[in-house]
Amino acid sequence: MKGNEKKQVPLRISATLWKELMAWAEDDFRSLNGQIEYLLNECVKKRKKTSAEGDDNEE
């Protein structure tokens, strides 16, 4: 995958979660898609950080 090329992913979520994400997206002035992408990116960053910290503690 090159640079900023985007892939489409079908996503099924509950109506309750959809409403919560929509409200959050509106609060952050993002589209629902933008909010989901933002949250996924934050989770990946956190996972990488946690993994790196775990590697440091193993020594």
C-alpha cells in the first residue's frame, strides 16, 4: 500500500454505538468516518507505545 492510499472496510456496529460515535464525532468536528479513523490511529499508537515500554522492562 502506498502512502495515503485508503482501503475500504465494511463495518457493522450496533445502533447504540453508532449514536455514541456520531455524537463524539460532532463534538470533535469530524465526520463519523474521520472519527473512527482517528480512534483507530490512536489505539495503534498506544499499542506501539505500550509494546515498546514492555520491551524496555524485559531487560
